[in-house]
Amino acid sequence: MASIKLSDLTLEDLLPHRGDMMFVEEVLEVDSSHARTLSYVKKSWPMAEARGIHSLILIELAAQTAGVCNGWDRIQTLGLDSDKMGWLVGIKKAEIFIDYLPYGSAVVTRAENTYNFENLREVCCLLHIGEKRIGEIVLQLFQA
């Protein structure tokens, strides 16, 4: 199978999300074990309030960044036209250090597969606005 480069792909190739539910705007780096993404906080996101977006949205940012990594792995292993079936996500741990995400903030999320066995993965995610760590989330992913 020919090697596919990140520049050959769109976010829709990597993730099943579309429209207003696609929070990732740019893939900064990706390989089969980790991804780093950039998202800009928007008023169109769920959980919008006058103060900003409620910080629980960080769990979805973590899940989408994990999806970028695992979508990349799927494409590299099975090809671009492979099934984009989603993953069931469990939250093993979530530490959130901010109440609201200010509109327009640039959130950088790093997700790393720390355990991988068949269709089960555990992913450690770190989220930052600038130098400030705003969340640490551990997800458990299962693909049926």
C-alpha cells in the first residue's frame, strides 16, 4: 500500500464528525501512537454561555484528537477507503483546571495511545491554552 501523507488528507478523512460538531481545525502532528491538534473556541459549540464554553467540552476535544490519531492509524493500515466506524468512549479520568473556555482561545490537545490491544485503546490527553494546562483526560476507546 502506498504511503499516505497528512497533506493528502482532510479532517473528514480522519474523523466521522461534520459541521458544527467538528471542533478540531488543524492537525499539528500525527503518527500511529499520538496526535496533536489545534481548535479555536467558538460560540457555535455546544455548552455556550455568556462566559464562554463550559469546560466539559474538553472531553470531546480529547476524544476528537484521539480520533485523529486512530483515524491516521486506520488509513495507514487499511487504506483511505476503509470503514470509518466510530469508537465507544469511556472516561477513565478527567481533571479539568478551568471552568470556561474563553471564546477565540486556541486550545492545543495532545492525545497519546498508552495501551493498545486489538480494538481496545487507552489514550492519555493533555489540553493547553498557551502554556497553561487546562485539562488531563484519560479515555478508554473500544471499536465494536
